[in-house]
Amino acid sequence: MRCQYKDFLKELDVNLFSDSFDFEKDGNRFYQLFRNYLLGAALSIKWRVDFSLLAIVNSLNTNLEGINHAEEFGCFQSMLRDSSNVFLITWQVIWKRLRFEAGLDALQEWLLSYPLLTVTPVAFGWPC
């Protein structure tokens, strides 16, 4: 539960979030990013390794308030004490790169047919 995360971080002896971070309000707003970042921090301590958080999003989607994922991700980053290990990439950027790679036909076909990604040549203004 979000109310227990603050104590959990104290036990880990890490200070991941800025002083303005509200564990209830901001923890709810950035729920998935927040939980994954906490998990990464905990596992990095346990396994003695560095960690990074990579969010892969569809650039055509927004949250319920109409804010795009890149903006929301930027807000999440601004609440971290050190945001050098968090990154965002879109399916569209991945698609632009993959469509030129030889030997990835099966993956290209899957991306083209996956309805939630809206990764189609038409979406990018390319001829079919």
C-alpha cells in the first residue's frame, strides 16, 4: 500500500523522491512508474547493481486529462532526486528503427497487426 512505501524506503535507507513528493497523491498519479521505480531501487540494493527504468509508450495516447505520456513522464522525472536512470521511448520511435532492420520480419508483422500500438504506415504518413 502506498502509505507503507515511505517506511519501506526508510528501511532501505534510500531517498529517491524530492521533498515535495506526496506518497498518496503523487504515488497514485504515477502509480505504475512509482511502483516500478521502487522495485528497481529495492532490487538494485539487494543484488548490488545499478538500475534503470525504461517506459515504452504509444505517443498517440494520453492520460484521462488529455496530457500526453511524455509530459507526464517529465513530471515524474522532476519528482526524483536523481532522474539520470529513467528513460522514455515510444513505440513509434522503435517502429521507425525496426522497419529498416533485416531479419526482423516476424516482429515487424506483429507490430503492424497489434491494434493498441497504432503502428501502421498510414499513421506515419508512409505509403502502404
